[in-house]
Amino acid sequence: MGHDSRAGLPAGSPAGSPAADVVLTGGRVHTVDARDRVAEAVAVCGGRIARVGTSAEVGALAGPRTRVVRLEGRSVLPGINDSHLHGVWLGAMWPRLLMDGLTGGGPPQPDAPPEPPPAVRLETAEDRRRAILRTGKLLSELGITSYTEPGLGPGEDGGATGCFGSAALRDYADLAAKGELNARVTALMLFGELDGASSEAAFLKGLRSFVPPRDVPGRFRVAGVKIFADGIPPMRTAWTDRPYTGGGGHGSLLVDGASDGEREAALRAMIGAAHAAGHQVAVHATGDRTTRVTVDAFADARGRDGRDGRHYLIHGDLLSPATLAAMAASGTGLNTQAGIAVATAPMLAGALGEAALADAWPTRDALAAGVRLCLSSDAPVLTPDWRAGVAAAVTRRGLDGSVRGAAQTLSLVQALRAYTIDPARQDGAESWKGSLEPGKAADLCVLDGDLLDVAPDDLPSVPVVLTMVGGRVVHERSAGSVREH
């Protein structure tokens, strides 16, 4: 993305079009289109992008009732899509985060496992809805206009927190129908325990008998299912090819079974059944053996009917070059968190040895291989602030100043796409959101600065001054943050 890449943008609206509702002009409009072009101005009409181009081109759509926002060099971005964020849980915990101890102080210790999550318990629908709305307000302030709630369903109906049961799906649908959600939400069903065991029998029963709430078009959709295949390397619960240090074995899958072979067969059957039922399948997979087997199962499922289910790996801590190639060939996406890579690399090395870091969180290699990459927060594991996620992806620098995995750093453009248009594709919605192009939904945010001139480490300190969802302002930092006439 260059400073002179704004020329040649489509006008988008023919002569005689109605006056725009809002015109934002005199800034840097990062379209995140196929050519990553940067414009000066954008017009919004009827909840959609009406025109993108120079200030003169877009200003022609301003009428007597148009709100004209003078950006004065500020950056306009597509609305951020956090493609893996536990909205109910975040609303119940905020401002606490699970990894506060690892990301808010000194360097993490190699042999120190993550602390258990703080106790949270939501008892009623009112509690859950209050948490969802609290999350919505927080995300609006951060410029986040879409997110994926990754795992709500009957597998957690008796869960300890009350944050992940099937009732939360109905809460989301009801709030969406009433127009009370500030962000567009995609949800995944969960037929096993959160971070715990699942069984093929319970999974197949869930597929047959559980009826999720109806979609609320453009606001809430149940897209598919989530499966927890294994744990995480620092806890020595990921299923790995490498043995854990100190004779700690190789871990195993979380799926029920008497042997590795039985557990693998059950995981493959679950993935195949969900695909055959028309669902998107997202699998929490971290160990190199788990990621390899899961990608192979995705390829088998797609090979049966040719359908691109937009299936993806969640986290993907350890991915060999061969697995990355298989992901690209099968259309398997990767949804990962750069902040986790930065914070936990020493713990992974402590559990599996320094050599394991060669295949750890290979974001740049994934893109080079042709894998669809989405970056996300996993909040409340990490902060939902995407600016911190972008900074971590671009620098791979921890708060202690050390850089971990420098060979896997992304460019700013790559990181921005992984928070906007690529998550839209994960949602199956890239035709109508995820970039600032005429005809797409007017989901956008305004940064109080020029994104191209901000050092990545300083990005988290640049305020979001305006957030818009479908042309509706859901956050505005303060009167006078952006000038109008």
C-alpha cells in the first residue's frame, strides 16, 4: 500500500445519485480492496458505501443535509472483524484478561503454565445479555464492527461459567432482532466441553437434534460448529510429533477413545459429519500432529462433494511446511493470535525444545504458501484491542522488548487484511463487507492519525474516534474529534 495508490478508484455512483448521508473527506481511506488502494474520501448513503475516491469526486455527493466530516489526514479503515472473540465471556470478565500476568509485566517464564481463569458465573438471561451488550459497547469504542463467537451450545449447558451454553445463542438472536447489537455476530455451535472432552456420539446427536435460532440477516448468524481437538503445548496437552521435554510423552486428542487411533478416527468422523450437514467447521488444533490430521480430514471431507466449507484451524500453534501446503491445497484457513505467539513462545520452547519454534505460529509462511490467514484476539484471553494484535503481528515484539519469531512478521497491509477482508471471507460475507468499496456495507472506523505514518509499536495508543456499522454511528469519541461543516 503506497502513498500514491489512490488513483483510479471507481466512482461507484452514477450521476444523479441521491445526496450522501455522510461524507468523510481529506484523509487516507484504506479500502483494503484487491489492490489495497488508498483514497482521500468516502461517501455513505443508505447504510452502504456510495463512492470512494478523491475529495472532489466524493464531495460531489454532498447535499444540504449531508454530514461532512473533515478528516484532516486521519485514516479510515474498514470495520475491524475480530474473527475469534468470546463475547459473552469477555463482557463478564472485562477488564480482566486471562493472560494479564503474561502480557502486562516481565518476560514469561518457560515453565510457568497460564494461570486458571478468574471465577465467573452468569446465572440468568439478563446476566448474559448484559455481558453481550457490555462487549458491544467496548468493541464499538475499538472500531470493531463484526466478530465471531466461537463456541456456544449444549455441550456447555451445564458449564461452570454460564457463558457458553446454548441459551446464549438465543440471547444473541433476540438482541439482534431488536436491533440492540452494535456489531455483526457470527456464531459457532459447541457440542463438547469448552477446552475439554467431546465424543463422537454426543457430537452426532447434537448435529441431528439441536436446532439453533434463526439467523437475523446481516446481524447474527450461526455458521457452523467448533471442535476442541487438543489442548495447548505449554500445558503439554497438545498432540505432537515431538516428545515433550523430560519424558512427557506426546499428548493426545481430547476426543474420546481408547487409543490414539480411535481418537483420530472419531475426530475425522466428526469433521466429516459436520461438513456433510453443510456446516462450517472450526477446529481448535495446536500440536503439529493434530494440525496435520485435521487438515487431512478437511481435505477428505471437501473431496467427497467439492464444497468449500470455509473450514479453518483455530490457533495452529505448530504447523509444518507440509501442513501449510496441504492447507492451501484444501482451502483450509488459519485463525491465529499474534499476541499469544509473542507471549507464550518461551513456554512452548520449554515444553518441546527450542527446535519446535521453527514451526511455531508461521504467519508469514502461511501467507506465502497461499493459506487464508485471519488474526484475532481470543478475548478475554488477550485484549480485544486489534491495534495491539496488529502491532504484535508486525513486530513480534513482547512488552519486555524481545522479538520472538522475527522471520514470521507481517507487513502492515497483510495484518490489516487479516483483520478485515479475510475474516469477511471466513464469514462467507466478502461480497458485502470487509472492504470500503461501492455497494458494500458502510462498516468503518476512523483512527486519530495516519496509519501509514504511525510506528507499529505506537499503534495501540492511536485512538479510534469514530465507528460506524451499516452507516449508523455506534461510537464517537468526543465532539470536536473530527471537524465538520
